[in-house]
Amino acid sequence: QRREHWLVVQGEGVVVLDDQETQISPESRVTIAENIKHRLVNTHTEIPLVIIETCIGIFDELDITRHEDDFGRV
């Protein structure tokens, strides 16, 4: 129910939108449309990947569908 916009502040990584991977680094910008499966991966574990996330629309954590979760969240 929302769009997201990410701005990379620090670090490097990969954004996966549906099944398309894009490399990101500082000052990269990513726009995520509603209902797009997305994932953020830090590719340099010694440097934190820091982003600023802006949400546009209804923001409710209950609308999240986790397809895969490496961190054991429910």
C-alpha cells in the first residue's frame, strides 16, 4: 500500500526488485513501486550499508509479506 524511495548514504550493496539486481553505492537512489518484491543486500560486511527510506502512501508494517527471511523474523 505504499511506494518507497531509498537513498544510499554509506556502503555498497545490491538491490533486488522482483528478480532484477542492481548495484548500489553512496548517492544511489532506488524507487520501489507498490507491490514490488524487494530485497536489500550489503555486499561489504565490514562497512555498514546505510540508507534513508521515504515511504509514500499508507505505512503499516502489517502489510509486509516476507518471502524469504534470513533473520528469523515473523
